[in-house]
Amino acid sequence: MFEKDIKKVLFTEEEISARCKELGRQITEDYAGKNVLLVALLRGSVPFLAELIKYIDLDIEYDFMDVTSYEGTESTGDIRILKDLDDSVQGLDLLVVEDIVDTGRTLKTVIKTLLNKGANSVKIVTLLEKPSRHVEDIDPEYVGFIVDNEFVVGYGMDFNQRYRCLPYVAVLKDEVYQ
């Protein structure tokens, strides 16, 4: 249905799954013996979270926050928390699950909020990172793939709430953004 809108596929479903397996193995090693809570940022991170947790061999818990700063293809810089966590994070080691680290503004706000709520530690696992776009000093501990400064869709990421369901990460044709 959406194939006609795709300019190029950056990462296939198989590549994403293989990378999640590697990340899951590393997270399992790093968090062994710790009480870890995965904090997934809605909505984009849901497919990544679902794939990643298959490969984390720990008794983990997860919760969700809904945080927004985008309109269309641009970050507005206005960070809004639409849904907070359901339970206390006091004394827990948190791993924030993100679909993409772009400017870093959203994550900076989320990390500060979680530490203020008493989290023991807050680290980041992201499917994609755009280091060239960072305006905040954000350095995710676990990165699936590095991407250039292109607007990407699929695997949870959207353009105006569309294309989230694609099982891969892609770039749309220029005319789709018009």
C-alpha cells in the first residue's frame, strides 16, 4: 500500500531484528542482578520495544511515557509530557527506549524528569541516532543504527501519523512531504 511512497529502505526488518538481538544480549550483561525498568516513549518506540524485549534475558518490567515535540517533520522544541509513568521509579535503574535520537531535547527533558523522581540511573537505548542533529549533549548507551540527516519513517516512526506500520525503516519520496 505505501510502497509507492518509499524512496529507499535504510534498514530491513531482518537487519533490525538482528541488531535488537545484539542490543538485547548487551543489555542482559550490563543489567544482570539489577532491578531494571524499561521506559518506552510512545508511540514510535513500541515496535522497537516489542522486538528488543525478546532478546533481554532478565525479569524486566516496562512502562510508557508519551512525550511530544514534533509537528510534521520538524521538532518544535516545545517538550510536552502527555502521559507520565504509572508507578514510582524511586531507586530503580531505568533504560529509556526511544525510536530515534534527533536533537536530544526530548530525551534531556525525560532524563531530568526521571532523575528528579528518584531513579537510581537513567540510560538510553535507541533504534536510530542522528548525531549531526544533536543540539543537546545526549549520548545514548545503546544505539541500533546511525542515520544521516534524513526524515525517516517506519518501524514506529511516522510522518503526520502515517507509515508507522512499515516493518522497516525508510525515507519517503520528496513529493510525499509536499
